[in-house]
Amino acid sequence: MARVRTTYGRFVQAAGWDPLEDILARTEQARIGQRHAGPRLPDAPPGRALVAGLGRLGSWVGLFLAHLGIPLVLLDRDVVERHNLEAGNCVFRSSDVGSPKVVAMKNLLAQQAPGVSVEVYQGDITLMPEDQLRALGELVRVILALVDEGQALFNINDLFCQRLAVIYAAGHRGARTGDVGISRPGGACFRCLLNIDSPAQVQTLSGEATHGIDIVSIAQVCVRVALVLLGDQRLGNLREVLDPAVNFIYIQNRRSETNPGGFAPRFLRIARRRNCPVCGAV
Ligand SMILES: [Zn+2]
């Protein structure tokens, strides 16, 4: 039986599925400590990042990146709804209800991070012509793929995995755990990171109750990774991410029997699948 994999919230739906056990079965503990420059990224305006999806993770990621002065391109299809406003789960305000998320975010960032370049596009990745999506990618050096729809994630992966670093993040059940995957040109793509072949294998639990602090802890790992990939060292160089062998960070937000110490990231390596139609033929 195929296991249910989830994304952003790709929240784990299948009862009894232990994401860590499953992920560890497919990974090696990455050797950490060696520093690498990583693959050369294509030239682009310095430091610009595309945040695709302004939901629970993407809205915080956009806010934190803007506070750090990172020029942004924001892409989202939705409007702010009242259920988006649960405490700590996103950055939107009650006055934003009914506005496109990209507009609400641009207004918020104009107040909170004035002077930072923010371009916004409202659109559905699954309906956008490929040329349009490619053109957005040409504006940036890093993509944060924080949408919650499998087809959109596949479209981003299939178009960009050989061109740009792409960060994928998710909360699992209740966001008590989460993960941040990194696809780099020449490395494992999103399909390989999750060991999936079809967008239908990505399932969303959009109504999953979460605590803001758990969402924010996953978002801040995304931001730290993005800064490293942009060559920005202000938050430290997160040398595990500089090592291209590391492409998956499993985040434990809470204490558990196996994790008595509470919040902890684990740095892992997931290999390309040789038969992957997207990255395996390289
Ligand atoms: Zn692949």
C-alpha cells in the first residue's frame, strides 16, 4: 500500500505512519563538517528569492526574509480568509480578509520592511503557462516552494530542479514535526526527496490544528537555509547546508520518547533515484 505523503501543510494523514522512521529508512546520516561551495548558481539579481505560496509557512518566511532585507518575488493564488487568522498561524490581519494574499503581504511588508523590493504575482501555478513560471524563476536565485498542492510542487520541481536551488518545507501532523528539503542542480529532486511519482501522493491537511510556534520553527529553518543558499552569512553559515550532501532537514519541534530534548533539526542526505524521469538521467 502506498504511504501517504503530505506537504504544507502537507500534514501526515495516515494514522500510525511515522515520518521519521520512513525517512530514515531512505537516508544516510549525512557526514557533516566538510565545507563545500556547492554548485554554481545561475546569475540573477543579487540575493532575490521567490516565495511561492503564502500560507502558514510561506507568510512567515516572506516576513522574515523581508525583515532581513532580502528582495522578494511573491506568488500566490488565494485570498485571505477568516480561518487563516488563527493565532500565530500566519501573518495576516483581520483587515486583510477578502484581499489577495499577495496584496495583503505587500501592504504588510511596505509597513514592516520599507525599502525592500517586493514584486507580487497572483496566479495559480497549475494553470500558469510554463513560460510565465520560468520567467519568474529567472528573477531569482532561490525558490521557496511552500504551496500546498501536489501538482504545483511537481510543476516547480520539473521546471527548476536542474536550474535553481529550491527549498520545499512541510509540517507533519499538528506540525509537531516537519521537514525542509533542498533540491540543487545535480542533486535529488523533490520527487526523489519524498520518493513519490505522482502529485496525488502529496496530500494536504489544510484544516490541521497547529501551534504558531511550531509553524514558525519550521519557517525559520527555511529562512536560514535560504540565506545560506543566497550566500548571505549574517545568520551563520549553517555549514550542514553548505555541504551539498545534506538535502533534507527533519525537524522535531516537541519532546517525545525518542527525542527527550525537544526542538532539534536532523541533517540528512537522500539520494537521487536512478530511474527518476526528472533528475535521475543526469
Ligand atoms: Zn528526482
